[in-house]
Amino acid sequence: MHPSQQHFFRIVYPLRVLGLGLGGLAVGTVFWERHASWPAWGFFLFGCYLWPHLAYLISKYSSNRYRTEIFNLVLDTFFFGVLLPLMHFNLLPSVLVVTLAMMDRIASGIRGLWIMSLLGLLAGTLLGGLLAGFHWAPESSMRVMLACLPMLIVHTLSSSMSSHRLIRKVTRQNQELDALRRIDALTGLYGRGHWEEQATAALRACHTHGAPACMLMLDIDHFKHINDTHGHSVGDEVIRALAQVVRRNVRATDCAGRYGGDEFTVLLPGMQLADALQIAQRIRAQVEGLQLRDMPEVHFTCSVGVACAEHGHSDLRAWMSAAEAALYEVKKTGRNSVASAPVTAFAPAV
């Protein structure tokens, strides 16, 4: 049994005390106006004011608290059903009791609870009618209407508060899911999907408005050798260390991401090539000077390719290919360096 199910009865207890207590105001007012019999008053007091505490104790000492509490919820509606003929089906309190009780069962989300509760309600109504007769007097006096207001107001407000909490919880969970989708767990940088969305938007701004943007593409030199020599856990530390360097050297408006494996990409919107090269060199130099805290003997470097967004880049793939070409040029000439893709002059888009 899930821990939340084990303590379900504790959640229901104060709601049952409040709901039956407020409902009892309306039922008691009807009984007073109808000059109900002492047995009817006794059942009313038991069902509305003693039963909530008894149900709590029954569930608390049960071997299966959750199943017992489900049965208690069905018994609640059984008691409601018995009260209906005892009230001579007084319209307003009868409708409120039945509607609010069934609404709570449906809103609980517990499979089949509303059906069992409906059957319990019908069984209680039948039993109450057999014992007290099916007398029909639906008129509700002003006194009864006023007695129904606390139940109606409190239930409506509590349901609204519960819905509000649920909406906030779902919103928070959606935000967390969105963060998990956007953020790479190992590095804390953006994941590939989110980075591509931002880079595509920057390229579109270049095509439409001539807005400048640059892209850095980095990877760790001889990363396979690091993994083979020191193990994948050290490789992960190297990736995290490089990510920290990248994060320290980009602006809040930039978008740094892990593109896959030991490959990183940085989007620099609004930046010209000369400034982008400075950032690339700064990252490269800081990575070269890094030491892992637990393995100071491990040294590593990175290579960086830089490419500006151009009107000639038909799509993101073309822009990335230019940055990759610059990165491969660094690899061919010895690594631990920075290179930029050649800038081609194109007429601005009209």
C-alpha cells in the first residue's frame, strides 16, 4: 500500500467533521420544523456528529486503512440517504446533501467510488423510507435556506481552494518537466532541443532584420583517451568542468548547450565575430588551465569553431556546418585553438 493511501483516513477526517457538521445545521433545522421523533433525532446526532469520530477510529485501527476508509465514505452517503425521507425530502437541504456528497466522490478520483456511493445513497433512502414512510413535503422555509448557506458557502470555497492548489501543483510540475526537457542533467546547460529552437530563432532574426549572431562549437580534445585512461566517471567530471567554464563566460542572453557527448554549442545573439572570437579564446585558455579537484594530474584542452549567422545559411544545419568546418580545421592543425568560418558577403534581405 502506498504511504499516501495509508494516511488517507487522516485527510478525510477533518473534511468529514466539517461537512457533516455543517450539513447537520440544515438537517437539524428541518427536523425542528417537522417535530421529528426522538429516534430520528438520535440517528441524526449519530450520523452527523458522532459518526465522523467513530469512522476515524475504525480506519485507524484497521489492518487495511485505505480500504476501510473507502467503505466509510460509502457509509457516509448511506447515512445521507436515510436522512432524506426523515426530512420528508425537504428540497434545498436534500439537493445540497446529495449533490455535494456525490461531487466530492467524483472529485476524489477514486475508481468506482461514486457508483458505490450512489448505491449506498439509494439503499439508505429506501431503508429510511421503509422505517419512517415516504412523506413528500419539499417546501423549504427561509429558516432552512439560511441554515443551508454555511454548508454551501464553505464547501464552495474549500473546493475552489483545492482546485487552486491543484492548478498550482500541476503548473509547477509542468515547469519542472519543461526544465528537465530544456536542461542537460550532467552539465546544467541547455539540452539540444532547446538550443536548436533558440538558434533557429536567431537565424530567422538574421534573415528578417539583419540581426547579428555568432555560434561557438566546442569539443574536448582527445576525450576518448581520457575516458579510456581514467574511466567514464572522470570523463563526466571533465565535461562538467568545461560546462562551468562556458557558463562563467556567457551572458544571460546567450544560450549555451550540450549538443551531445563532449560537444558543446554556444549561441551568441547580437554579437559580431570579433567579440565572439574573444569569448572563444577566453574559454579555451581557462579550460587549458583547469585542474580537477580530486584528480589534479588530469589536464585537458578544447577546440573551438566560430561561425557568424549569414543570409546564405538557408537553415540551422547550414549554420552549424560552418561552425563544424571551423572546428575541424582546428582539429587538423593541432587542437587547443580557435578558428572561425570565412564570412561571405550577402546582400541584406529585403
